[in-house]
Amino acid sequence: MAIPYRKQKPVRLREMFNSDYQLITILPAYSESIMSAHYFQDLDDVIFARYKDILVDPERYLATLNSWFYDHIRDFDNIYKALVQEYDPLSNYDMIEKEGSVSKEGEKVSESKRYGSEKTTQTIPDTKDSRYTTTYDQATLGRLDSYNVTEIQSAPQLDGHNAQITVSEQLPDGEGKQGSELTEKFKGDVSITAPESTLEGDRGSERELTRKGNIGVTTSQQMLESEVELRVKHSFIDIFCKMFARDMTLGVWDLEGV
């Protein structure tokens, strides 16, 4: 015979805390949150102070609470980050802009141009041919040799020696120009497509603009009043506790004991 199921009587929330007055802090899911363990202990202290006598269903309460917290942990983290976000309460206009520009070069070509003409002059020394004969101890036939020698009569001097000198000079053209000229230029046309994200080219520049302050629509006093109202009206502990009481308690206080 099956034993009939008997629903457990509600108990006060304080009975779900451990001996160190911890409830949320002991949940496995809290370790995935961005908030510190110290902050969760603060939540436990406030929940105990506010709701220790509220009634809850004790059956699988801690497992159900862990599932509830795990389902909302990302929501809690995002709310927490929004409320602790650092900003200037007197600034309602904060923007950083970046702008960049590039230039793209086409194919570079070089061109050399020469003016005038080149004249080369050679100075060749004068020479004469002389014939010499020589004999040795006797004038016996066959012992007499003869040979020709080409000798320089007059020549220009280079470092004290006779030399053949070549002189080159650049003559100007009809417009009086002479010498050479080298020019470089880019060939053809270049088109640049500028997408929204990235600009690419051979040369570029970038600058960053920071704008911050009051755009003038709201006075500084109104902005400070809004900051105070935000902090008074929106507290993470209040938000968390209200969601906890709504979802995880029976909404009834046991002021006389169970």
C-alpha cells in the first residue's frame, strides 16, 4: 500500500539559513556571477533582516532557490553592472569619434631627357719614322740588322709624359639648354573605394576626437537631481530582495511562530 503524500507545513525563512546566516552565499550558482562573495553575504544579511519571519515551502527549497537564481544570474549581473557603471553625472554627452583618410599612388615611372649634344676631341701626337742599322764586331754578311722606329716628335704632356688626350664637352642646344634632366610621375588614374570600416592605401592619417559635456538641453541641477533620484529609487539590493520575496516566498509572515 502506497504511503500517501503529505505536504510539509510552511516554515519561516530563517530556518533555511545555515548557522552562519548564509542562504544565497551557499548556492552553487552564485560562483558564476560577477559579484563578489562579500556582496552576496550582504544580500543574505538584508534578506534575513527583512524576511526572516516570512513563510516558505521547505520541500526542496534550497534546490528550487538555486534553480531560480541560476535562471536569473545573467539578469542580476547586467543590472548590477548598470548600477555600478562609472560616469560623470554632469555630462549627458560623451562621444569618441575617429576619422581617417588615405591616398593611393599609381605606378611610378621615371623619364630622363638630355639637352644639347656631346663633342669629343682627341689630341694625337706627331710622329716620324726612322730606320736604324746595327752591326756587331764585324760587317760580315748576315751580321747587319736594320729596323724601323716610330718616334714622337711633339705631344701634349700628362703627368710629365707624352700622352694622347681625349676631351669631351656638352654643347648647348638651340635654346641654350645642356645637360640631363630626370623626372618622375605617377602613371594612370587611381580610384579609391572607402568602406565604412577600413580604408587601405599607400599613405594615410587618422585622428581621434573626444566630445564630452552638456549639450545644453538639461541644466546641471536637473542632471544632479536625476542622479539622486536614480540612487534612491534603484538599489540593487532592493531589486534583488523584491524579486526574491515575490518568487521564493509565500508572501505571508509568521509573526506568532509555526
